[in-house]
Amino acid sequence: MSTDCIFCKIVRGELSSYKVYEDDAVVAFLDINPISPGHTLVVPKRHVENILDADAETIARVFQAVQKVAKILIEKLGAKGVNVLHNAGREANQEIMHFHVHVIPRYSRDDLKFVDWWRSNIKKLDLAEIHRRITS
Ligand code: 5GP
Ligand code: ZN
């Protein structure tokens, strides 16, 4: 628990949110600044920063809830699919330092251009060299 964390306050009910799903380990609520109708954040109730410092049980519970939320959004809102996104670390655009996974519903012909870095900055890189560094 972190006293001045916005998402901990939402978990404790001190800040209001539009809840989509809740169980003993996880809560999911609408993003206040949605990319698409039904854009939902799935967060563990216990404060951890992101997937890098979460334990395996927390990660499993969060992603089980991600699947449930995705199915709810597809059933209730008529979404045709979802993008699942997690930002880990400030360099990766994480702004709220409480583990959360974005579930972004996608609709027929929604014409949403998913985040501008995705395949927009393809560079010729030496894959063999990068693989050597990863596996050495
Ligand atoms: P990040 O960039 O950290 O992955 O995303 C944080 C997300 O939290 C953003 O999409 C932002 O709109 C959302 N957010 C920030 N503050 C609040 C809040 O007080 N309530 C809700 N529901 N969402 C928030
Ligand atoms: Zn927190």
C-alpha cells in the first residue's frame, strides 16, 4: 500500500472510479482518458510498480483478470478484439507507478492508429549482434 498512490486510493475506494471487474486480488476500472470506448485498466490491489517487480502470483492474477475484462468488453460493448498494453518504467511511458494493464477494445473500422511508435520507426539493426548480447 502506498498512501499517495492514485491507484491505491481507487483500490481503497478513496477516489471514485467506474469499476468493470473486481475480485480479491484485482480491480479493473475505466481509464479516465480513454483511447477507445471501454478502455480499462486492470490493477492488482497490492501496490507494486510494474511487471518487473511483481511476483508470479500477482502477474497471473492480473492477466487472468485481463482475459475476463476483454471478454466483458467484447460481450457488452460489441468490441471485436482488444489491444493489451503494459508500460513498465518511465522510459516506456509509465506515468502511474502502480502496476496496471491497459485493455483497449477495438471495433470494426474504428480507424484507431495504435501508438505511434509501433512499426513507425523501423531501423536496420544487426539482429545477430543483438541476439548474441541477449544470449551471452
Ligand atoms: P500509463 O501511462 O502509466 O501506462 O497510464 C496511466 C493511465 O492512467 C492513463 O491512461 C491515464 O489516463 C490513467 N489515469 C490517470 N489518472 C487516473 C485516474 O485518476 N483515474 C482513472 N480512472 N484513470 C487514470
Ligand atoms: Zn499504488
